[in-house]
Amino acid sequence: MSTGFELAATIREDLGKGATRRLRKQDMVPAVIYGAGSDPVSITLSHNQLLHSTENEAFFSHILSIDVAGKKENVIIKALQRHPAKAILMHADFLRVSMKEKLKVNVPIHFIGEDVAPGVKEGGVVTHNLVDIEIECLPKNLPEFVEVDISELGIGDSLHLSDIKLSKGLDIVALHQGEDHDLQIVTIQMNRAALVDEEESEEETEAGDDSASEEESGE
């Protein structure tokens, strides 16, 4: 998979809390690059550039390129700390990538066929139990997303992790942890409102039948 995002960074020398606060006031984000047998490197990124990149879903499942003082590092993002109340990025962790070693990345799920699924046409409601899955693969095989087709699901039907068909070289991490980890990813269930209406209609019908029986008995 080719690198689709490029970021520019500078090496961060002052690691104190005071320095971190000053960086944030200057619209900069403190971050760290680690892994691949090399020492961690503390860096600083432009807040606006990083924030703009994170608005793209693909940013979280791509190999990223970070230019650190003229040296490019291939990485994936492993953690992103956000302000609890404001649109502010507080800190980022990046993991170095070796093109010869497998990595584990959470990849988003794209559901297709919802508009033609029999269960939806019958009034059912689609519930997405998972929005992403952890994939293990070589960097060159890393997908931007995983596509799941639900066009044939009826009411009461569901799909699990084991139902996902992946390209060669891709593995779902959870499925190597036992049958208990074969999680349900999507299901179509009867609309609760429709179910209540149906039950009320049945009760009214039964009540009407009972009344008719009582009148006949009275005669």
C-alpha cells in the first residue's frame, strides 16, 4: 500500500510540561515516534495540518510519511489524544513501519447493499455492532477499509467476523483468539415501533373475537 499522507515535523528537545503547554498555545502538537528497534523520537507537528489529516477516515489505516528534520519515517498512527470538549489534538503516538514485518491495524468497515437488503425492505432496522476490525498483514497489503455486503440479509439475519471475505495476505486478529471472539458485526432486526403496532393490532383482534363470542353466548 502506498503512502497517502505526508506530515512535516521537528525534533522536540524540551520535554517538560511547561514546554508542552507553550507548544499547544503555538498551535503545535507534541508527538512521539517509536518502534522497529530504534529509539523513540519526540517530535512536534502542526496542529492544523494534523487535524486536517485526521478528518479523512483513511488517515487511520494508511502508512504515513513523516519528514523529521529531513529524514522520512514510515509510520502508522497508534494513539491520538483529543481535548475532551474542544476540537484540539493534544498528543499523538506513531509506530514505525518495517515493510518486511506484519503489523496490526484497525481498519474501518464499509457496509454495502443496505438499500436492497430484504430485511430493510420489510421494515427491519440495520444495527452495526462493529465499525472497524483489527487486521494483521504486511504494510504493502494494508487495505484502506474492509467491505461487507449485507444485500442478502433478511430480518433476524446477521453476519460475524468469520463471514468476512478478505484478500490473500490479510488476517482478522480476533479469529485467532478462539470461537468466542467471532463477534457479530451487523444484524437486521424488526423495527420495534412496527413490532409494538403489530402486537397491539393482534390484541385488538383478540379482544374483538372475545366480544363476539360473548354476544353469541348471551343469545
